Amino acid sequence: MPGQASAAVVSTADVHWHASSAVTGSAAAPLATASTGPARGSLAAEAAGSGLPADELGRTGAGDAAAGLLSADDLPDGLVVADRYGRVVIFNRAAERLTGIRADRALGQDLRTALPLADREGRCWWQLSRPYDGLSIRTRHPERPLHLADGTELLVSVGYVRDPRGEGPRTGWHRDPGAVRRLTITLRSAEQRARIERTRADLVSTVAHELRSPLTSVKGFTATLLAKWPRFTDDQKRVMLETVNADADRVTRLITELLDVSRIEAGRMEVHRELVDIAARAAKIVAGRVAAGEAESRFQIVRRGELPETWLDVDKIDQILCNLIENAVRHGAGTVTTVIESALVSGAPGIAVSVRDQGQGIAPEFAPRVFRQFWRAKRRGGAGLGLFIVKGLVEAHGGAIAVAQAPGGGAEFRFTMPAGVPDHC
């Protein structure tokens, strides 16, 4: 077999399939042998017609590149294509980056030599799958983790392009029905899957931990009340039932947060716009905290200048403000100030809201992390999802949020949003 892409030319009349070489584990065994006469559709023929080197055509997508339709290098995933003889004819830049194999070394080579893949037990995957002489009705291999010779894990999927069953040239080669015309191999890094798996594991661990405490409390108090109801005074019963109620609210809040996280990650967060007075919404949230026993003197709302008419999702605005104010109360100190002012957002009228406290603030090195899932300051209570959800809700409105040092010390969370328009517009 020729070793360079520029010599990767075939004459189908002189091809002889060697079944034994297709199933051996030796990477050196060729998948087919061919003469070197030019043939229509070969890389050399396409290179001659396009004025590009054959290896560049192989890297970027052969005839499609010549026609200006598509370049394989434009694809974000690795792409490797082998012809009917098992030789690599396309090896894009993403494949080079993922495998560490240079395209000029892979093009024109036997597929098993150019891209040696093994399963987790170290067995040659090409030998196990037998793409060229295996099941003739197979059309694809679903994505699966496979390993290169150096141990690099990749997510690999394979698609088959086959000749119609019972058709095709048979001169010098008795072709089985549905013979393989082309193999298309896509490669993706396994790092993203590993990160997703770690995130899921963290989520399960966090949820289990956060649910255990309130559910244990609910179970304990209800079991005690049921077993010893006559022994408790009305005041004792009331305290226990209030605790059960608070823990049930905690469980409900956690489940709501998980649903919000799911919608944000899936891009399914819906915004139902209506006319919203943000200063009035902030005042209502503060009034609720004061009614729950917080000192009124700890909260301050500042409205600066003329504010534009804002069309936002009132429930999500309440959730954003509630999270930011609660975060300032729990992790900050001193007065919690909410500042509302007009702003230009992408050159259009918008609103800017800042929630400040007078605590120690957030160290600059931690600032990029605070909006990630499960981030918690000093491992204090909560699932660590609140600020992640706030960021998702702000971005669903087309806005942005950032954290910085407040003018008088402490942390300042500031978000901006476009004023928006009614849904019917």
C-alpha cells in the first residue's frame, strides 16, 4: 500500500480483498492491495483538478473542499474517513489535536496503523469490530470510549457508507452484499464526559447531604409527637410543628433549585414578561425578612434617578433579589444595600441592580468561582446552587452579573438587564 496521500490512487479493477488481513490483530497487515494507476475520485485525481496538494485535500475534505462547500477542519470534532480499501483519506485538524497524530503520517495509511484503537481490556477494536468483513447490514457503531496506544481515552463513533446490496463492480473481486464503500469515524475528547460525571456525582452527594438533615428532623419530630402527644404542652407542640414546617420548606426549596438548574443547563428557562417595578419588588422582599424577625435598620433600598419602564419576569426577578439579599445577610455583615439605577445594556435602555453588604467581601481569586455550581463560602450551609441559578436567570433575560468589592467594603453583586418589551410585541 502506498504510504503517502499523494500516491493514494486506486484502480478498482485490480483490487483483491484479503479476508485474513482484515481480521488479524497486526497493524502492519494491509486492509487491501491496489495498483497505482489513477482512478476517478482518488485523492490524486481530485488534487490535480483542484490545484491543491493531495495531502491537504485529504486533511480538509477532498472534493467538498475543492468545490468550496465544506472543510473538514471546520468541524469541532475529530473526523477520520477511510476508503473501501481501509486507507485513511481524511484526517482533520481536530483529529490531529485529539490523537497527537499528524495528518501527513496518517493519510494513505492502513486505518489500523494510522488510528490504533483498543477497548478497556486492551484488545484491538478493529479486530473485534471487523468493519470490512463483519456483519454486512451494520450501519454504525454507537459512541463508546476507546483508547489510543498511549492510553488517551476518546469517545469514538463509526458510521458505514455501503454499496447497495447486490450491486457494484465484481470484476476480480466477488463483492459481498452491502460491501463497505467508506468508513466515517468521529472522535471526541472524553474529558467533557468525565467532567459531567464528576458534576453528577457532586450533585447526588450534595442533594443527599442537604436532604438528609431536614428529613431526619421531620421524621424525628413527627415520630416523637405521634408517640408522646399527650405529654407535650401546646407550646412544645407548636415549636415542633414549626420546625417540621420549616424543614419541609427547606426540602421544597432544594427541589425547586434542582429543577431550575436542570432548566438552565438544558436551555429551557422560559421568561414571561410583564411590567415590573424592581424597587417595589425589593421592598417587598425586605418587608418579608423584617416580618420574619430581622432588624429593619439592616436593610436599605436606594433608587437613583429616573428608571426606564422594565418588562421582565416578575417571579424570576423576585427569585434573583431574594437570593442576592439572603446571600448578603448570611455571608456578609452590616447594612445590606440594594441600589437600583438605569443603565445602557448593549446600547439600549436597561436597568442595573447592585446588592451590597459591609462584610469581608470576596477575595479576587474566588470571584470567578462564585457563580459555579456547589460553590460555598467557607462551606457554610446551603447546596451552593443559589448564585449559579441567579446567573442563569439573569442571562435568560439577556443580562449579565458580576461580583466586586463594594465602595465601602464588603461584596457587591451587580446585574444589568435590558428593559425588554412586552411578550405580545
